[in-house]
Amino acid sequence: MFTSTDHIQPKALTDADRALADKVEALNTRFRHHSATSVMQGALQEAGNIALVSSFGAESVVLLHMAAVIDPNTPVLFVDTELLFTETLVYQQEVSERLGLRNVRVIKAEDIAEKDPYGALRFSDKDACCALRKTLPLQKALDGYDGWITGRKRFQAGSRAALDFFEVEQGTGRMKINPLAHWAPEDVRAYMDENRLPRHPLVAKGYPSIGCAPCTTPVKDGEDPRAGRWRGDNKEECGIHVVDGKFVRTGA
């Protein structure tokens, strides 16, 4: 059985982190007043070997479209937790084909059958379930990359309120890039409308934020867009993001 004690242990600040800090600061200064597209282009063309990590969720198509326009060969890492909505799996294939993305890599954990054979881990320890199915396989897939692009935005959660375009992912020697950090919900909608991008089918059914099927519920009018993620639990992040060397698992 996989337990929370099996999570990756926080890593101390490395020489690579310190070396990256100056570069990240310079990039943030340089791109402070630039558009998300400029940040994306700068990341893909100047920051080294960079991958786009995408959940193919409610707003993922924005960054996927930017990547396809800048370089359709951009590595796109999609973690299939084997608990995703069927709609997400279908959407992933349709969007990849429509945008002409040539390098989409589907990532799956190799030890789910051993550590969670009955799919019951989510009932006893949601953090451990996220670590097993998403965090650990993603960290393994990111080995060898200089950085990765995320779709995180400041408005999504309190833990993201001070999000910058570029960050040091401490303990890994990698950079983390958030081109949409400063975007508001209306910016996302406008970009999707202007570029006629396909919506995730669950958005129309009340899912503004989409994760694994067992841990995602519809959101009512007036609720926070992420209120349907791990509803009723003191949990706000799946664990793939690192703050001060620790995986973020904070309450909303």
C-alpha cells in the first residue's frame, strides 16, 4: 500500500537553484511588462530544454495553442492518472490533432497496480494518491529538462497570489514558467474566443477546474472556480508544485 510517508522528501537548496536565481530574476525583470505570448516565446526559445506540462483541462488549450503557434514540436507532458474523466482523454486527443502538436507524451505511473491495486488510496490519503499517480511520474518525466511551463494563474488560489512569470523550482535545478500568471478569467475567455479554440466539454456542465473524476465536482454560481477540487478537504493543490522545497498542499 502506498502511504503519505512515501512522498518525495523536500530537497535542500542546491547550487543549481542558486545559479538559476539570478537568471530567473533577470527574466522576470525583462518580461515584467510583456505579454503572455512573449513570455511563452522567450521560455521556449531562450530558457533551454523546456517542456509544457498540460492537464488538458478547462483552460489548458490557451497555452497549448501558444505552443503550437511558436513551435509545434514543443514537448507536451500529459499525466494520465488513470482516474481522469473520459471527456478529458477524448479532449486531449482532439485538441492535440486540431492544433497540430507533434510531441505530446502521455505519462503514467508504473506502479499503480502494486501500490493502489483497488483504487482505494484516495479514500484514505488523497495526498498519497496524488503523489503516486501524478507528482512522482511527472517529476520522473521532467528529468533532463531545464524547466517546465505551467498554466497557473494568480487568481486561482491564495497560494498563487504572488506568482511570477519565472520561478526556481528548488531542489531540482529547474525553472518553472507561468506565462498566464497575471491573466484574469476574462483574459482566458477572450483568447479562446478570438482564436476559436475548443472548450473542454465539462466546462458547460459546471466544471471550471477539472482534475481526476473522483475528486472533482461541479461548481455552483458564486463559488470559487476551484471549489470543486477536493471538495470538503483541506487541500488546494495536487502536489506537483513546490514552494520552499516542499510540495504545496494547503487549504483553500
